[in-house]
Amino acid sequence: MEIKTDVLIIGSGIAGLFAALRISEYADVVLITKKEKNESNTNYAQGGIASVIDPTDSFEKHIKDTLIAGAGLCHKDTVDIIVKEGPARINDLIELGTQFTRKNGKLDLAREGGHSMPRIVHAKDLTGREVERALIEQVTSKSNVRLIENTIAIDLITEHNVQQLKDSPLKNRNCWGAYALNCKTNELIKISSRATILATGGVGQVYLHTTNPQIATGDGFAMAYRAGAKIGNMEFIQFHPTAFYSNSQGGNFNAPSFLISEAVRGFGGILRTMDGSEFMSKYDPRKELAPRDIVARAIDNELKKRGDDHVFLDITHKNKEDILEHFPNIYNNCLKSGIDISKEYIPVVPSAHFCCGGVVVDEFSRTSLKGLYACGEVSMTGVHGANRLASNSLLEGVVFAERASINIKEFINKFSGAIPEIPDWDDSGTLSHDEKVLITHSAREVKQVMWDYVGIVRSNMRLQRAEQRIHNIFVETEELYRRTKVFEDILELRNIVACSHIIIKSAKKRKESRGLHYTLDYPNMLPDNKLKDTILKNYNP
Ligand code: FAD
Ligand code: SIN
């Protein structure tokens, strides 16, 4: 099947949906998403969206908090953008129907780690679900947005897909859409577009333990890398300090860990080792409200020192009504696992949560390929530097979706060159898959290797081992991919292998410890004059 459109958007989280709405004001949009329309990291966001709303708060304070968390690597210009455009985008979300929690008619502002002020706009502890609900309602009411569910993008279309243009240099490459697969019907679709937005979210599923749902297999990073786009700072994987600890994943090694929001620590939650002792005061004067990299490393250190498999988060000193009022979702989820959080400590461990790097973009979400934009978690705007400040991600997604839509209007108006004839997907000579075990085994191995060797604490030896293991899996996976008809699991395996390779390669390039990248071989930060983003340019597993 072939679809032609003005703008193709891949992904239906906050970034893809908001961009679709804006672009529908001037052009036709096709939005593909690989599962049901609301399935995304956005849908599980709990804490909220950081923004300067309170009159006693200021842009300067939010900017300063973001720069401190980012450990010297944030791009100041893009931090300025998200902070200063934040309040207007929060207003847009409200006008689009999002119901944020209010107190006496005013937005209720929560506090989270690394923030010097309460500034987190939220909808109880289900902020993402409410944002998705409102945006999907709007998007599905637009007659010029065609939202196609259960359809996974396979690869971006660029010169390398067109025989006579195959050898054109990377510098001048265009993106003209993507090949996709309808996972229900197995139909292959060629979607050509004048502009394409990657809004595919994160990569948590590269790790054995993650807060991210199963869609987060890093498809956007991998597709962009294969197409030759610049990718940066992928060593900075954020581990959320407090995911609910369970010694089983219900038999499914892809099942996400349930998040215990940072807002619980903002609410007064205290971290304790298994013997009940508070420990954060040994690590940072901000204690539980220190930025995530510090809290996650402190927990990791306590677990290693004591040989325990989890720590506790304690809010039993808080009033039960207040707990239920602020955290109904967390309360009920813990209760399902037998823990009444108003009376018992919550067992928690760090879990892979967010990718601070991504497809390098400018201040209008433009990647290094003409016609290809990226926004949301898949992009690297420079906002997060070496460690993201809590609740800055939804903010970045909505601010940069708006900016992409402004630029795309100009881009498609000026678009002069015709899109060349794009060949159909060629699967001649391939066979249907009949040994799924090959894929599940490799996926499990990738996730275990990344968890053991490329986690919170790294070393040259661990990275070297991980590189070798992932390379072997890469060779096997590519061989399988070449001889098999495409289906979702092989595409996702191929993408987590590519992302693992990119993360390891970036981690090896950084010869220092900074923010979320901590290595035993280089425990100190380099002086600021040697500070650089780690940008990868060539597809080279
Ligand atoms: P997503 O919301 O992840 O959407 C990506 C979309 O792309 C999905 O629809 C997916 O199905 C689709 N997709 C992916 N690959 C393909 C493909 N190949 N083809 C087609 N479709 C594809 N951040 C905050 O700021 N505040 C919070 O309170 C907060 N809480 C969080 C809680 C949890 C449990 C998690 C996991 C994350 C949280 N985050 C939070 C981070 C934040 O939710 C994400 O960074 C953000 O939602 C990313 O939005 P996005 O639009 O970029 O991607
Ligand atoms: C949380 O609620 O702790 C998640 C917030 C975030 O990831 O920014």
C-alpha cells in the first residue's frame, strides 16, 4: 500500500499528538503509532509538568535548577526556550481540555527533586493519562489528521532507498517519509511525505528493569541512526531512584516496573535501608530532594554495600487522607501488591527511566536530515545535559512540538523538489518466522547485558564486555532480519540492539564521570573547557 501526505508523524505521545494538532491547522497529517493510540510513555507519566506558574517563582530559578541538574552540559539557549515558553504551552493544554488538579481554583503546584520551588503542574498522580486523553480527543476530531494504530515504522526513507541516489553524501540527505508495517494485517506500507516528525519516545526497554512500557524500544533513535542523522549524548540514561521493587516481573521480562513518583519524595517521603535507617543525609544536603543521578547512585551504593536487593520509601508519617488525595493511583497499585503505604514502607529500587540524549535537533526540532524533525524524548535538544530535571520532559515535548510545527509550515510552503519514485518494500527471498525463541532469547540477553554492564555504575571493562556481547547479537540479528519477513518483534529487537550499541559507543567516548554517566575508571569530571557532547555521525555497529 502507498500513502502520500504533507506531514508524517511517527508516535502518539505528547510530542506527536500536540504537533499533529498544530499542523492540522495548515496541512494534512498522517500519524502512525505502533499500538493503541494512547499507548506511550506519556500515558504513564505521574508527577507532572514543570513550569513557572507561581508569582513567587521565576524563569531564572527554573533555568538555574535545570542547569544544576544537567551538570554543566545543558545548552543554555534551549533551556531558556522551554522555561520561557512553558507557561503558554500549559495554557494551551488547559484550553485543549486537560484538567489539571486545582486548589482553591488555582493550579496545585507540587515539588520534586532538584526544584527549588513547587512548580509541578499535575493531574493527581496520573498526569500523563489526562494529557493523552485530552490530546487524543482533539486529534481524533480533526478531519485532516489520519491516525493509524497498530502500525510500526520500519525505517525512514532517504536517498539510500533510491537506487540512482544511493551514493549521495550524508551532508545533503533528505527524508521523504517511512516504510511501515501494519501489525494486524501484516501489510507493508510506503508513506511518502514532505516532512516527517519522529516522536517515538524513549529506549527504557533496552534495560532489564525499566519504568517504560513495552513500546519504548528506541525505534526512533535506531531509524535515525541507520538513516545517517546525528545522534548525541546517549550515554546519559536516567535511572529513576524509586520504582516499586518486586522479585518477579509476572513471568514477562519486558513488563515495566511500577513507578513511585518523585512527587512522593517531594511530599516528604524518606528513603531508608532495610534496617530502617535514613541514609540520604550521608550523600547530599538536599537529601531525598537531590537530583535523580545522586539519589539513584546513593541507593545503588547502599544496596551494594549491604548486599540488599531493595531499599524502602517511607511516607507512613503522613496523614492517610492526604496520601489518598495526592497519590490515589500509587496507593491502589501498592495495595494490589499487598502494601498499604499509609502504614508500611514501600520497597523500591532504581530502574531505567529516561534518555537524555537522542537525535540531535536545533531550536526548531530540525535534525541533520532535511525534512526530518524530532521532538519529545527521542530528540536531543540540549535541554537535559547530563541529567534531566524532574518533570522537564513533558514540558520539552510540548514546547518543541509547537516549534517543529511552526518551522514545518515554512518548510513545506517552500518545498520545491519533487519526491523521487520510492521503490516498494522488497522482501523477496525472505521467509516467515517460525522460531520466535531466537528473538526472545536475544532480547533478554541484550537487556541483561545492558543492566549488568551499562547501568548506574560503569567501567572500561564492563563497557568492553558489553560491546563484544552486543556486537555478536547484532551480527546474528542482522542475519535473521535479512532472511525473515518483517514482523514487530524482529524490528524491535533490531532497534534495541542498535540503541545498545549507540549507548555503549557514547559511554566509551566519555572519559569522565558526569551526571548520569558514572565510571569507576574516570571518577572525576573533566574541566569545563574540555566539555563536549558525544555526537555520533556514522552508522557503524
Ligand atoms: P511517548 O509518550 O513515549 O510516545 C511515543 C509514541 O511513539 C508511542 O505512541 C509509541 O507507540 C510510538 N512509537 C514508538 N516507536 C514507534 C514506531 N516504530 N512506529 C510507530 N510508532 C512508534 N516526564 C515528565 O516530564 N513528568 C512526569 O511526571 C513523568 N513521569 C513519567 C512516568 C513514567 C512511568 C515514565 C515511563 C516516564 C515519565 N516521564 C515523565 C517521562 C515522559 O513521560 C516521557 O519522556 C514523555 O512522555 C515522552 O513523550 P514522547 O511524546 O516523546 O513519547
Ligand atoms: C515522577 O513522577 O517521578 C516522574 C517524573 C519525571 O520523570 O519527570
